[in-house]
Amino acid sequence: MGLAVLIAAVVFLSVVVAGECRHNYGDALAKSILFFEGQRSGKLPPNQRLKWRKDSALEDGHRVGVDLVGGYYDAGDNVKFGFPMAFSLTMLAWSMIEFGDSMGLQGGNARVAIRWGTDYLLKATSVPGVVFVQVGEPYFDHNCWERPEDMDTPRDVYAVDRAHPGSEVAAETASALAAASIVFRSLDPPYASRLLARAAEVFSFADTYRGFYSDSLKHVVCPFYCDYSGYVDDLLWAAAWLYKATEEDQYWKYLVNNVYRLEEINRGGEFVGGSFSEFGWDDKHAGLFVLVSSKCSSSKREAAKSFRRRRGLLNLEADMQQRKPAPGRPSGTDGSDFSYRMLVDQRYQKVAQEKSRLRGLIIAQFVSLGIGGVWLAFSAFQDQALNALSIVSILIHSLSLIIGDLGRKKSSKKLLKLYVVASSVASVLSVACIAKSDLPFGAPQDQSVPMLKKLEVIEAGRVLLSVFVQIFSVVVTVSLVHNMTPKKAS
């Protein structure tokens, strides 16, 4: 009896513990996004969910004649550090681009969080040739624990400009604006266009006036958010985002022409204590290669091969290595950034592989249609009555393959879905043509043109073979569309 009670107790506790160990990732997502509202600076909106937060720092930027009200405070500070803020917005926008359809109701809150930040970045880049990168005197702030609503510490404003460059922070700001433009492209086109135009301007400034913001602002940003990895990775990261947002060749060419500098910097010792496997607000190496991998994996050009060689450094075995300590920076891997990067990379590689398979299947279908066209031409030459269904089938199938290949290249889910429907209709019409004929199933009745009859049998075999190719094409295309759009939240 006692043993039975003990066993029952163990089973009960096991069930309770198992229940306690279940993780509610939806709740974690909601709270992660809610955290951004807790970090808000400026005039808070009526729909602010964290009611204990009130308006703060309403005079930011006024002493230099620029409105810098808004944005986010950093950690538990009352300082607005532009470098990590911009990176956080880039990552939040990337999350929306890749997994927005999976966020359910939280997708709207995430977009609000992005816009709160990008509205501030637009203010911080409103003066041509200047990027305001920090508001608040960090030493006074760190020595004074008080609410943002009550703070009386100096609200000094710091900026980078042509004479005092800061390529890394300016480039990251451009990345955030470009990434956010993709998020708002369909929801608010004018706002998205404004973000993208500003991103291009800020990137041009960052690239034209090169320099370390740690050198320009010195103790104001160090040791808080020093730049250790150099600015080349940030410039390439920004160019990659601008390419993703615009698909303009100038940004791809910039990547191709400057990717070699990353390896030179790493070998030259300018990149202290880092590696290509790291990813975070300071070091963009690994994130950069993941971002461009969707293009590089399927491209045969030498430029893409250059990226693929370097991307090979991102093996899982090496990725979990500990970060080497450097002055002012602790050791340890940025786990959340690493996890996100690997998750996105896995999806990108699946999409690239399926695009490659679909390309081969479309080529096979084009070859099959070419043979079908030759058959129709031969039939016409022999004064045979042309089958209208065959003609319509070939025309529809040809058009569908053009649409499918365009959808594959442009990553357009709508075009890929249209390709599946149109090519399937064409295949059904082809089968209908064969079903109307007894040639494949019985002896020909008319032996006057034996060569033509043999070719008719071959044509029937071609159609049936093309049906199997069509089935594989549909399977691959459906999988491709699925991987391009993660499963929606239930």
C-alpha cells in the first residue's frame, strides 16, 4: 500500500513537473516586444501598455537645434546609445521580414516598436552629413540611479560628421532604416520610401567619410559601446540591406568589391579578439554572410563563390566557440543572435536548394515542350489535322514556365503559385489529348504513314513522362513557398 502511494506520488509530481517545464514561447515573444515599450523615451502615446512609464526627455536635442525626442533608452540607463539601438531595430525588422507571418497579433506590436525607433533615427539623420549617435552623458548617468521621468543628469548630444566620422554607427543606422523599409513597404509605401531614401543617404555618408566613431567620440562611447571589429563589416552589412531592399546592382557590386577587406582586417590584427563566426551589435561578419547567402547559394558567378568560400567558415563546430575577451568587452557567445542567425541560415539554405531543384525541373519541362513543338510542326508538315488541345496545352505550359522561372528568381510566392496552377492545367490538357487517342493503347488502324504513327506513340510517352516531372515540380514548388513563408501562428 505504501509503495503504491509512493508510486502515485511520483507519477503525480512527474506530471506536475512536466507541466511546469512547458515553455510558452508565445508569451515570451509578447513580453520581449513589450520590453521595447518599457524602454521608450519621449512623449508616450495614449495606447502605451506599460502605464507606470510616463513622458521623459522631452527636450532632447533642443540645445543643438534638433528635435531628438523619442527613441529608446539603453538597458537600465537613461542614455540613448545610437549604435546598439540601431542594431536592435535592424534585428527586429529582420525578424518581421522572416517570421512576421508567424507572430500572430504580436506582429502589429513589433511593427509599432520598429516605427518608434525609426522615427527617432529619421530625426537623428535629418541634418545632411551628420548623424546624431548619442543623447545623455554616460558617466553622470551611470553614477545616478533615477527614473527617466525624474532624471536631472546632463542631456548632452553627440554626433559624427564629415570631420569626425563614424562609419560603423552611421552604417548600422542605414541598415536599420533599409530593413524597416521592407517591413513597411506594403503597409505604408510613402513611409517605406522615406526610410529607404534616408538609408541610401546615410550609407553614402558612412562610406564617403570613413573612420571609427570610437576615435571621434573617444571616452563618450568607450568603454560602453566601443567599436572593436572595425567598420568594414558594418558598411558591407548596410550594403547588403540596401541590396535586399532595392535589388540595385550598385549595392551588390559594392559587396563584391569590398568583401575581401574582411579577411585582410582579420589577418591584419585590426579586428581584436574576434572571428567570422560572431554576430552582434559590434560584429556583423556572420550575419552578413547569412543575409547574402540566399543569393550566393544559387549563383554561379565568381562574386558569389567568394562569399560562399567565406561563408564556409560558419560551420556549427566553430560557431559555438567562446568569444575571446578584449578590453572593455566580456567573453562569451551572443547566444540569442547566434540562434537567430542559424535559424535564418537554415531556412535560406533550404530555399536556395529548392530554387536550384526547381530550376532543373523547369529546364526539363522546357526541353519536353520543345520536343512537343517539334511533333506539332512535323504533324503540320505531314498535312495532319492539328489537335487544338495540344496547341493550347503547349502555349499555357510555356507561359507557366516563364512565370515559374520569374517567380523563382524574384522569390515571388504569387508567381510561384500561379505557375503551379497554370502548369497543372496544361498537364491535364496534355493528358486529355492522349486519352482521346487510342494510339498508345492499341494497334494503329491506318498504316499509310507508319513513321507518323510511331512518332505519335513517342509523343504519348513524352506527355506521360512530363506529367511525372510536373508532379515533382509541384512538390518542390509547394515546399519552396512553404519555406519562404514560415508557418503562421495558431
